[in-house]
Amino acid sequence: MRATGLAEMLDQSRTGIRAETIKLSDQVMRGLIKDADALGPGYREEIMFATRRFAETCVESLDVDEAVASWGRFYAEALSDEELDEILRFYSSPIGQKDVAATKAALPIWNAHLQSRSAALMQVALEKYTEDLREIMRRWSRISDASST
């Protein structure tokens, strides 16, 4: 993974995933609690903090060094030592390095392409998810109100 540049790309991807996860979780929570003023001003901040901590914890769980080590083990299982040496020679060669550079250049563009194609679907899913959470809150609020009377 290091020879092909995948370790570096994985780390960059993790950074992007962190930002998108935090943005998405913030958006969900803003949508969920925008009508929850009756719960008090501290409620929003506490929910936003817990949601952000959850998102960051999920992303932080990806250990790049462990990912590289495990990839090396899994990848090497299907190859002989001679084949691995030949592959490493390729990635150390000028054309191998050109392949690595082309992959690094293409990956962010490809990721942006995939994100743009899925953005509309994600927005619809997010709106449905937020509405589901609002309905749960309304239902539990009614149950709580009924049990306190």
C-alpha cells in the first residue's frame, strides 16, 4: 500500500470522511432539534456535542497503520515472494511511479464524481431520517406528557 500510494490516499480519504460525517451529523441534528425550543437552550448544544463526538469517534476508529498492515497480509496471501518482489520492482520503476501519480490524481476527481451523483439521494434519505427522528420525538413527548398527568 505504501509503494502504490494507497496508504496516503487512505489517510486523505479519512480526513474527507471525517469532514463529511461531521457535516452530515450536524445537519441531521439541526433538522431534528430546530423545533425543540421547549427543551431548553442547553439541550441543543448537548445533543450537537454528543453527535459530533459520535461522528469523530467513528472516523477515528480507522487506524491507517493497521489498515496498511492488514492489507499487506491479505494481499500477500495470494502471491509468492517472487511475485511480490516483481510487483514492488514495478511500483519502484518510473512507469510504476507514473501509475501511482495517475491514481493519486484521479482518485479525488473520482470521489467528487461519486459524491455528486449520490448527493441527491443522500439528501432525500437525510430528510426522511430527520422526519423519522422527529416523529419518534413527538411520539415519546406525547407518551411522557400522558404519563405525567
